[in-house]
Amino acid sequence: MFDHVAASFATFVAAARHRLSSEQTGATAVEYALMVGLIAVVLIAGVTLFGGQLNTFFNGLGTKLNIVPAAPAAPAAG
């Protein structure tokens, strides 16, 4: 009888460990999603704030390197 109780307890502990490790994985995924969201917000804010200055900088750099800007794409027929 003791063997049966010990086996049941061991099964319970194994299931609890598996469940806790699965919950840890879910929490990690949420943390990564929050980090990706924060990075996206920072990038959008940076481009909004410094977009004009970056455009001027890269256009000046292209001029110094004698790079001809690409022609705008032709509108689609139809």
C-alpha cells in the first residue's frame, strides 16, 4: 500500500513540476512581447522626432558620395 501512495505522490510532483515549467514559459513569452512592444514604440517615436533630420543627413551623405536617388515608381496602370 505504501508503494502505491509513494507512486501517486511521485506522479503528482512530476505533474506539478511540468505545470510550473509550462507556466514559466508562458510568462517568458509575455515578457518578450512586452519588450518587442516597447522597442516598437521607441522606434516609432524616434522616427517621428528625428525623421526630417535623418532624411537631410542621408540625402547629404548621398550627395557627397555621388549617389543618384532612385526615380519614384511609376503609378500602376489601370
